[in-house]
Amino acid sequence: MTSTETPGGARVAAPARPDDFAAALLTPEARRDPYPFYARMRREDPVHRSTQGIWYLTRYADVEAALGDLRLSNDRDRMTRAYSALGGDLKALSRLTERLGRVMTNTDPPDHARLRKLANKAFTARRVEALRDGVQRIVDRLVDEAVAAGPTMDLIEAVASRLPMSVVCELFGIPDEDRPQVKSWFRRFGRLSEDIDKSEAAIEQYEDYLTGLIRQRRREPGDDLISALVATQTQDDRLTDSELLATCFILITAGDETTTHLIGNGVLALLRHPDQLALLRADPGLIRGAVEELARYDTVTQAVVRVVAEDLEIGGRRLREGELVYLFLGATNRDPERFEHPDRLDLTRPGNRHLSFGHGPHFCLGGPLAKLQAEVAVGTLVRRLPELRLSDGAALEWRLNPLQRRLSNLPLAF
């Protein structure tokens, strides 16, 4: 048994054997801090096949290469068959992959390239940057409300979950009166590992709602992203109706939880590293690089899933067609072969090519918007709340899903 230092400075035991890895990730210890488990896997079995037949990749070089390898597929139909073949509890995930339809994230080239090209035309860097002032106004309002209700708050509930919802609703033109219901659907999506039946029902209701919005934008287009995507249907490579629905679904939904927990995980990391927090307070201009480091240090999307479309070899192991592969981004971001002192939070880290938003053809389209919101939110909290700290006796709860690193709460005092 070995031990590794956690973000909080404590030392915890790593799993006893590599065979324990899949089960170990479901333990309370791994939920609190999975990084010691990843470290042992990188050393002893970096291309690991679980007892369920799922591959786990934990080295930066392997995962970076895998993200760009078309022999590892993101296709919905392949994914559905792979989960169904595993049987047991995992078979239920095949219903969700089937239900989500052919969104960009569930297609391979050439369909993926066509869908992404059209989405890029609506979701431009210029449009994202133009949101900065609006994001600042939302953050200031949320912080004002938290301060008025203070002297304590749950950061997740008060700011981190409300900000991306407000931003995405503005971006896509979702009416104010519909936002509470849309948020309830988003929350249900975020708990799919806890109750797949309820998640599936929420997806169906949300798709019906989006279908109605799309019809309305066809009749009365506006200055929003749904209208911009509807306009692409007049082009040569136009979106079909089902692709339009799927594209709206993924663009509206995908960034919500990621942004929430980029902010939550990032603030927690800063509070646990007062020297780095002091550095950012002294030089607010570090915020852009700071967000990149926070995204690396405690990665929200711990792993992404692929299916082997064609037999290939990774790290001396043979992966067979139809097998599932989990690419652990959280593990790669702490790989000492890629990052010097990887377990250290360093807001001035040079050459920070983390994989938190993926790599290759499926690099996260909403990454710039998530980082923009985190820059504004974290920067504002640091500037406006100089006494910000964890509440006395705060008990942090992490969500159950080992493929995501998400706090249920973050109690703070100021």
C-alpha cells in the first residue's frame, strides 16, 4: 500500500492492486480525491482492462494520441451496442446514448466535421467574447445578492450554478419564464448516473420544449443562437431537422455543469492554496492563465468514453473492435511525464497544455465560453470578497459519478 498527497495536504492510501481500480473509483476516498488512484495506475497499469472488459487509459501521451485517433469512435450507434453488450447496470446507459440522437459529440467524421462547421458559424469566438460585459453584470448581481444574504453562502447554489444558466439562456433566447423548468431538466441530466429513468424522461421533455422553440424561431427569427442555427438550414450542407434539434440540445446543455464545477472546483483549489490565492489577488491580470491551471489541477470532466472501431495497440496492449475505452483526462493532467510537479497548483505554470477540454476533432466547442465565465466569476470573487474562506466545519460532498468531478455544495464565509 502506498500513499500520495491530496490537494488539501493530507495523505491517503492508494488502491491495493491495479485490479481494484474500477471499484476503487466508486469509494468515498476516491470521490474525495481520485488523483492518488490515478498515480498508481499510471505507474503500474496505465493501459488497464477492467473485469467488465472496459479499458482505462491514464497516461498523457496515450490519451492525447487516442483523442485524435479515428480508430477510437465516438459514434452513437457503436456506443449503444458497446454498453448494451456489457449487460447489467451499464446496459441502461445504452438507452441514453440511443436517446440522445446524432449530436456532434456522438458522431465521427465526416458527419462530425460537417455538423461542427455549421455550429462554429453560429458559435463564433467573436460572439463569445462579446458576452464578457454581460457575464460581468450577471456575476456582479449574483455576488450582490450573496453578500446581502451573507455572511455565508453555498457558492454552487448562489453563483456557480446560476451563472451558466443565465448566460446560456441569454445566448439561446430562452424566455425568462421558462428558465426554472429548463434548469430543473439540466439538474436531472447532471444526475444521470443516479437515476437513468428520470434522466431519460427529462431528456424527452426537454427535446419537446426545444422543438417548440425551433418552430417559433422559424416564424420569428431573432438575434440568438437558435435563430442562427435555423438560418444554416438554407445552406448547401444544411442541418436536417433532427440534426438541428440535436445540435441545439448539446450546445445549450453541455456547458452548464462543466462551467458550474470549473468555478466550484477552482475556488476550492484556491482556498486550499492560500499562496496562490494571494498571488492572484496581488495580480488580477493572471486570471486567464489561472483558469487554465485550475482546469488542469482539478478537472471537471474526469474521463471521456470511446469505442474501438478497429483493432489497435496502445502501450503494448491489444484493444479489440467493439470494446469501450475510458480516457481519463483527470489522470493525464497530473502526469509527471508531461507536467513538472503535477500535484502542485501553480497559477504561473508555463506551457499548460492540459486536456480538460479534450483534443483533436472533438475538442470542446464550448470551452472558450466556459473559461470566459470562470475568468469573470473567479476574478470577481477574489476581488470583491477579500475575506473569502471555507465555512467553519464545512463538509464537502462530491457527486457519485466517477467520470465527473462535481461538488454538491461549497459552503463559504466572507
